[in-house]
Amino acid sequence: MIVKRIDITPTKEFTPETGGAGKVSFITDTGDVIFDCQIKPGHEAEKRNPVVALISEAMRQVQRMPEYRISKSYMKFAPGVLPAEFAL
């Protein structure tokens, strides 16, 4: 499955004191995979980009999916889809 686009819909506005929440959609040719994600509040939260934090949480959830654990190649990202902070 190749993710061709990522859509983020905030459901709770982000602040370092309260954190934030949103829905992250990984858009593929075969459909969408949607994750409910939360950004935890705290000292580190003020240094984080909320978009990157939400995508990171969605990727963490992907790694817990049985499909991913069976085949590590279950989900890949098309070039340029992920923000620059994810560059290897």
C-alpha cells in the first residue's frame, strides 16, 4: 500500500498546555486509512510541530496493526508525501 497524500483534520486545537487532537488520513489508490490521534501536553510539546506530531502518532499506530507486523512493507509513502522532518 502506497500512501499518496496525507490529510489532517484538527479536532482539538493544539496548545503546549493542553496538547491537541486530530484525524490523520493516509490516502491510497485503494482507499483511506484514518487514525484518531492525540498530541500529549507538556514541556516537549511546545517544541513540536503539531502536524509532524500527529503524523508521528498515526505512524506509531500503523506499526501496531497486524498487517504491518506480518509484512513490514505493508505501508509505504510516495516521495514528497511526508514532511521534511521525516527525511532519512
